[in-house]
Amino acid sequence: MFQTGIFEPTVFYTGGDPGPAPDVGYVTGNVASIMESIAGYARAGATRAGDYGSLSNFEIVRVGGVNVVDKVWKGSISINERYGDVSKTAQLSFHSSFVPEVGAEIIVALGGLGGREFGGRIQSVGSEDKTLNVIPVTAIGYEYDLNTKQVWGRWQSVSADIIVRDLLITYAPGFTARNVQLDAPSIPELTLAGETLQQAMTQIADYVGYAFKVDDYRDIHFKLETARAATPVLPTHYEFNTLRWRDDMSQVRTRMWVIGGGGQLTTDEPAAQNILSLNEVTKYRVGITVVIGDFVTTVTAVNTGAKQITISPTLPYSFPAGTDVNIRVKRESATGAQRMAKILSTPEYAHDGWIEHTVVDRRKNEDGAVTLGDAYLVRFGTPSRSGSYETWANARAGDFVQIEMPSRKIWGTYQVQAVQTTLELAPYFVRRRVDFTDTLLLTFTNLLRTQARKRTDR
């Protein structure tokens, strides 16, 4: 459950992990006491001893074993996290008396190293800002370490989780596999030739329909991702007043045409021809629609030995050798069309609700084209709602939140797409901007994974 609160002092750590630390702590209270504390004053009895103590009481920033917490510029820490295959980043500044080294490990935590907000490497160190006498620093998550290694190998009929563990042992022994799901589907054949370790992990995850990410503790998450229980957002005035949302129908599609791959004509074909010679016919079946230039027709027979297909209707005019003959599939959302017909129709004009869109991916066979079309309909089949709010409570990209604010005209379950965390020092508190969406539960890549699993199950 989301709770408002001011967190215990922030932890910054660069270098080797000194070991476990206490869990995150927070001070709960009503809105008035919290807002007063943030403003720099507190009512009698409204704070606990130590909440606003000197940072020097805590060994919370280390570079090469040296505590440099007092070198962090007040209010300079910003952490950005997006859901999906995107590296987490952080930006902060140090006083000019301390210049960290590029590549040093940096850990940002709340209440101790057991409550990490960020873990990774210092990616860049800027020149001194003479106006403020500070050194700007950017950092990237532990994905950086995975991208320093290239993978070479071949696996046949091996479970995906075994391959992941093998890669970690071989290329990244400093990472753990506590969140690698056991008994993953087997991969018939996998060849990796120079991919980075992150690319390899992502490729394996895509193949079996799993999600992959690296967390702030160097632990690998590799598992089948499903919708999780939503956390209620219990709004204070802060969440309530910062909430913004909008509905958008600009991307709505209720009928998808997907043009996939196919073969190419091997000879010039004259008008009225119905038997076509191709360089390959593996993507065709009887009844599938194909596109030849601007002409659409249907396959009525496939001769795999002669590498020929028969079509009806026949060619309306001639086509030269080398012309693509690509498959085309149609996917529709009747529910979405009914909803859009209701939205778009007026007393003078009745709209049928069909909003069409074509996407081309010549790598796709029929199953792949169907999967892609279905994923688009799930993602864009109805108007979407997105928004943001600010909070002191914990939030992570990928979380599900339950928002019930009828007076703000919003209720339902949403997924957190991005979190921007700002950490302030003296007084110590955390502020998060949370971006959410209702479309729907996973990223577009994971929608493709979900649709692929559904087709596999049928």
C-alpha cells in the first residue's frame, strides 16, 4: 500500500559492497506535518530524532573506500527508470572538491544499502560548473557491465534458463540469478555470434516469451511476466493535486493489415497469368492473400517442387522478374469497432467503427503476421488513457496501481511506465513523478510475446 513519508537519509556508495544494511525506513504522518517538514520546519513532536541529523553521522558515500557523502550537491540526485529494455540512469552533482572516476561503481539507496534506488557505473563526469562550483555526473545501470562482453556459442534443445545461467557463469560471474525462473521452455537451436550479453539475454527472452532485466543488485530477472496485483494509490493532497491524465484516440486501429514476407518472381509474368514461378514458396498456403505490387490476389494452389503458386484472380497486367509476392493477413477487433462506431457516429453520419492501418514486416511468416496484428489491436484497439502524479511513496516501473479518484474522473488499474525519482538532502526526502497508462499491462514487446504464447497454446 502506498504511504506518504519522508525517508531516512539517502545512501550513495561507489566501490565494493560493504555488506547488508538495514531496510528502508520512513516517517509516516499527515499531510500538514510532512509538508511543513519539507518546507524546512516542523511542529513540536512531528519528527523523530535523527531525521534531520548531519549527513556525517552516516557512512553513505564511498569512492575507493572513502566516504564522500558530504561532497554530494544538495538536491542534485535524479533517477530515471522506464519499463522495458531500457537502461536505468541517474544524474547527480558533487562539490568541485571531489571528482569521481569514470567507470566507478555507484549505488544510491534509502535507509541503507538494502534499499537501493540505483546501482550501476559512473558513465560521464563533466567539467566544473564555475557558477555553482559543482561537478555534474551521469550514471548508467548494471546493464553496462553486460554490454562489455560478447557472446559466442551454439546451443541445441536446451532450456532457456539453463542457457541464461551458463552465460552468467561464463561471461558475468559477478551477477546473480536469484530471479531466473526455472524450467523455462526449451530452445531448439540458438547461435550467438558476437552479440553483447544483454542482447543475448534479450534474444533468449524474446524467443520463449519471457521478460528480462537487470536490477540494482546485479541480479538477473528472467521470467514469464504476468499482471500482478495492483497497489492502491491512497491520495494525499499531494497526489491528488499533482494528478494529470488525458485520453487519446490518435493511435486507435480496429482493423490491421499486416504484410509479411514471401518470394520473388523468377521470370517476367504477363497479364492474365495465373501460375507464378518464385524463388521460394515456404510462406504460402492455399487460401492466403498475397500482394504483388499494388495488386491483391489469393493463392489457390502451391507446388513446392516446382516452386510455383497458382492465384485467382489472375494478373491484371505484367510484372517483371524480381517483383515481391508478399503474404497479407487481416486482423480485426469487433469490440473495438463497436466502441469507435458509437464514439464517431453522429445523427447525420453513421461511422462503421473500422479504423484501418497497414504495417509491413517482411521477416514475418503467416503466424508472425497474425501475432503482430493481434498485438497492435490489443495495444491500440481503443482510446488510451495515460497520466502522471507525484508521490513520496515507493513506485517502480512495471508496477500496477489502482487509482480511484471519481472527483478527478479517473478510476481503474494502470501500469507504471516510468518513474523519475528526485532525492533531496537536508531535509531528506524523496519525490517521485509516476507516469502511468492503461494500454495495457505490458510493453509492446511483451504484448508480442503474450500473443505468441497464445498462438502456441492453440
